[in-house]
Amino acid sequence: MSPSLFSRPAWTGILACAGILALLPVLNLAFEPGHALHVSSYTVALVGKFMCYAIAALALDLVWGYTGILSLGHGLFFALGGYAHGMYLMRSIGKDGVYQSHLPDFMVFLDWKEYPWYWSFTDSFWYAMLLVVLVPGALAFVFGYFAFRSRIKGVYFSIITQAMTFAFMLLFFRNNTGFGGNNGFTDFKRILGFTITEPGTKAALYLLTLAALVGSLFLCRWIVTSKLGRVLQAVRDSESRLMFIGYNPLWFKLFVWTLSAILCGIAGALYVPQVGIINPSEMSPGNSIEMVIWAAVGGRGSLLGPIIGAFSVNGLKSWFTAAFPDLWLYALGAIFILVTLFMPQGILGLAAKLRQPKEAA
């Protein structure tokens, strides 16, 4: 078994990292600002956001690293999960908005008189959570069925996924769609009756995100080390040979593609209450391309690599955009080029090479 799936040091590292991450909100609540052990609320929120990105990167690795399907549209599934949860959060505002109406402020401003039909029942948290799973999952299933049945693959599949997310971004930018236009959803007040800005609520959301990340990692590991995982890797390595021995790749690809979209939707749903906003810019093709970079930098086809990549790239982005805000896109492009040329297996692959004893001359 590959060291990334997982050797004893890898398990030790996973448990240690999970323990450290779980400790951050505890230190935030237990110690006052200024104390040596205090962790700022900003740091907790930032790491919580990174964990959402890590779930999305892990979902992408399942289809790209293990099945050979390069998607440039996973940002769409991430955003749809966020919008599904955001609809519940907007309805939870009640009459505490600027216009003191039962409708969200953006609907009052645009002279809407009632909720559109697709907002029905979104005042229920559990219905909204069902939408988080069903909306990206159903879209992925329908899109994937027709794409895979038509034998679309490689760069052509990547292009149409990018076109799909761009089309949805343009749709959600329109004010008449009922999703807030270019401003999207924001100014959330409550979740399940708890004030969303309370430190305890933020800590609970953070720990729930950590649990989702660990659960997603274990689920993906179980899939890729099973017989199903071996079939998926066969699809990646030689789909025509797999068909020759009697397998129909369609349903295997469709399963992993749909599951990956659902995991992205869950990541988006966890992202929105912690960041406090969701708008169509989350669907931009650039965001989907960044997910690919996370997986590539960390090491695709390893599960742990994309998680490492998501934390590394976004940590660097947080520092770089503060120090050199106009240069981040150039730096991101340079990172991708350098990794492609000199670290094709990413950070995890480089670490594995360094651990190997040098061959005798």
C-alpha cells in the first residue's frame, strides 16, 4: 500500500494534526486576548475556511487523482452547496433585516412580493441540508450521465465543465433569479436559533467542519482501497482495456463524479456560515482552477496531498494578498508551473523521495 494510504507515520501525523486543529477553538474560548495561549477568532475562522477548501480539494482528488477525470467546474458544486445553506440562513434572519420584512433585504429592494417557488420549505434547516446534498448531486448526475455516455473525456470534458460553471455564474449574477444577484447572500443572524457571531457558535461550526474533513478523508480512503477503487484507477490508467474485460466504466465514473460533487456541496455549506457570505464569484472558473492547483501542489492521487495543498496554497495566499495584493495571481501561476516542472508528484511526492535512501553510485 502506498505510504499515503496510510503508513504508521501518516496515521500519527493525521491524528496529531486533527488534535491540534481541534484544540484551536478551545484555546480561543478558554483564554482571553493577550494571553500567550490565546488563539484569535480570526485565526479560527481562517483555519475553518481552509478546512472547507481541503474537503473540496479531497473531493476533486477522488475524480482527478484516482479516476483521471480533470474537472474545471468543481467550484460550481461548492457554491451550490453554499447557496442551499444560505437560503436557510437568509430566512432565519426573520424581520431583523434593514427593511424589517419577512423577505430578505435584496428581495424587498427589488420589489419582490413573495418568495419564488424554489425557496419553499427553506426555512427548515433539515430541508436545506437535503438541498445541500441533492442540488449539486443531481446536477452532477445529469451532467455526468450525458457526458460519460457520450464518451467525452480529457481536455474536452475539462472545457465543458468550465463552461458549465461559467454559465451558472452568469445566471446567478442576474437579479431576477432570486439569489441576490452580484451581492449574493450575507448579513446572516442565526443558525438553529443560535446567534451566528457568538464564539460558541463559531467554535461548533469549526469543529463540525473538522469532523466533516476527517470523515471525508476516511470515506475516500475506504473507496480507493476497495475493489471499487481499483476499478476507478483502471478507468484512469486504461479505460479501453477495462471495457475489453467486461466492465462498463459509465456507472463507476458517474458514481465517483456524483459523490465528489456532493462532498463539494457539503464543503460549501460549511463554508458559508463561517465566512458570512456567498455570491456568484464563488462559481468563477478561476476558483475551480485553484482547486486543481491545490491538488497538484499537494500531490494528486494521494488523498492527503490535496489537503496539504489546500492549506499550503491558501495560507500563502492569505499572506501574499496582504503583503503584495496585486501580485497574487502571478505568484499562483508561477507556483503551478514550478510544481508541474520540478515536483510533478507535489509536496507529498517530494517528501517521499527525500525519505528514500540514496541509491549506490
